[in-house]
Amino acid sequence: MVAGCLRYTIKYCNRGSCVKRLLIIVAVIFAVIFGGSLLKKDSKTSTADAKPTNHTVGSGTTGVVVKEYADFQCPGCGAFFPTLKEIKEKYKDKITFQFVHFPLSQIHQNALSAHRAAEAASNQGKFWEMHDLLYTNQNAWSRSTTIAKDLEVYAKELNLDIEKYRTEYTSSLTNSIIQADIKTGQELKVTGTPTFFIDGKKIEDNNSISTVATFSAAIDAAIAAKAGQAATPSQ
């Protein structure tokens, strides 16, 4: 396309202004080609060190970790939110609960934006607060056509530094961090949300842990198994 524009200019420009116009075109081409390369280089530099997140809550005294791969726009994740809130409170002195970004952007148009908002809030120590707001208000923002503006309302509600929040929300590094989380899920064959792992074991049927009672039973079993392993002397 750039070459085509250049040929068009050479063919139709007047002699008096041709050189000047050509110089302008060449300058633009140079900026596009080399400027773009510099931007790509800068992007690689800023995102190369992106590592998966470690959003955890709970003291984890038993060594059991409950890991959730989730999408903030996923209705199923939203349905699990009240149950998980009770579970985290009930087991806060026993287990570690970990949230991992896994937005399904192909079917949830605002998911990635919501995850960026949570990650931006995380940089100001408010990940879990934003996490809760996003799920509590899921129906309000899920179909928004002004998603960045709507999510900023929650940032203000949390008294975040808005300029810093905006910078992190639009940062390429933020996207790379989320992608790093997604990659860990893909390596574990995660294909949907929510997907849970209790002490490393994938829960194949979420219906088996859909209530506080059944989720608690699964955690208690993992704690007992962990304790049994610790009590068994090595051969």
C-alpha cells in the first residue's frame, strides 16, 4: 500500500513541487517502517519479563491450595462468587485461595477489559476489592459499550489514583501478565471457566462443589489427604 502511494505521487505530481512532495512521502514511509520497528522493540522490552500472577488470600497453614481459573464476565463464575466468598472466609486460616486470570474474550467482549481493571487495581493493593466489585456488578458492565469509562467508576469507588490506574489499565505489560496467566491454564488443559484445582487436582464436575457444603467437603478431604501424606514416613 505504501509503495502504491509512492508510485501514485511520482506519476501525478507537478515538477515544481515533486521533489518536496517526494521528500515528505519518504519521511512518512521511514517513520512508519522504522518507527513501527522501534515500537515493537519497546513493546518486547516492556513485556518480556511478564510472569503469571500470584493473587492469593488465606494463611495456608495446611498447605492446601484452591486455585480458580476464572473470567470476570462468565455467568458461571458469577454464580460461584457467593459460594467462594463463604469458602474463603471459612477456610482463611487453613488454605490458600488463588485466582488466575482466564478471560474468554472470544465469547465475552468485555472480559479482558475487566481483567485489566483488576490487574491495574492490584498495582495499588486493591485486587480483591476490585475482584468483588466486578462480580457484584457483573450484570451492570457485561454488555457495556463504554466499558473503560464504566470500570473507572469502580476504580474511583476504591479511591485509586486514577491517573496511575489509567496507565496500568492501558499498559501492554498488563495485557502480557494476563496472557501469562492464560498460558498456565492452557498448559493445564483449562478450556472453560470456572475451572478449579484443589491441591493440584482438577475438579472435573463443578456440580460436585456447587454449594458451600460440597465445596467444604472437597477441601476437607484434601486437607486430610495432605495431613496423611505428612504423617507417612518416607521409605
